Amino acid sequence: MTDEQPSGDGPKPAGPSGVDLARVALRAAKEQARARGDAAQQKRQARRGGGLRSGARADGRDPMAFGAAINRLITERGWETPAAVGGVMGRWPQIVGEDVAKHCAPETYDEDERVLVVRCDSTAWATNLRLLAPQLVARLNEDLGHGAVKVIKVNGPGGPARRYGPLRAPGSTGPGDTYG
């Protein structure tokens, strides 16, 4: 036995064959011809009738469905992430569960910092949500795409509104300021 290759079984060429190259060239030529034909047809129509006319075939001037128009606007303006987060805020009870949703609600989303602010109605629920925050961030990123939410900032309930009235001393911070 020798290490020589049998005749007729030479090494295969690494690049595409001539038939493949011809197919690629034909496809490119067809696309260019179609583009030139569309442009020429529009010029003829413009000369003939003073403007473009509607025909039996669909073109870029046809009316769009409302959903398609909204999706196109969102894509053109780069609003994909804020729109997705808005959808999450609408689906909040399905994402976190009914019990948590009764006591905690999303307030704002900062797109630059990727921070979702959530307000809870009690400090106990705020603490509970802070403990669940890593799992919630993972769940939100699953729905929205990786990195859409980096941090969930949990706020507890706000204090009661400060009431100013005739029975309050100027500069007083409330009943606790008289003790000590």
C-alpha cells in the first residue's frame, strides 16, 4: 500500500462551483432588472397620468392595518423596549401573581438606567418584593429580552400628606418634636 491518492479523486475545490456562481449572478441580475423595471414603470405612469395610479397589485401606497402601522411606527422610532415594558405593566398580575399584584404596582420605568420602580402598599410587602426582586428581574428579562430590566427599585408606602392648619406651630414636624 502506498500513500498516494488514486487518480481521478483529486482534492475538491474549496470555493463554490461554476454552477453555484452562475445561480448567484442570475439572481442578482433578476433583482436589478426588477428594480429598474419598477422605476421605469413609475416614470411612465407619472408621464401618462400626471401621477401614480392605483393598480390591481399591492404596492407601498396601499392602506395598512392599524396594528401593522403601530408596529412600523414603534420600530422606526426605536420604542421597542418602552412598548414592551408598557405591556408588562399591563400584564403585571400575570407576571407576579394575583397576591403580589394586589399590594404592589409598577410606577415608572427608566429606559436609560433600565430601572423599574414598584410601589407597595405596606412595608411588609415592600420587604417581600425586595427579596423576590432577583427572580422578578429574571422573569421580566425573559419576557422583554436580555438586559431590559437591570434593577427593580421597591418603594414602600408614602407617609400621609403633611397638613398645615391653624393648630400647628410654625416649623413643627408633628407630635414627636415636643419630646426631647
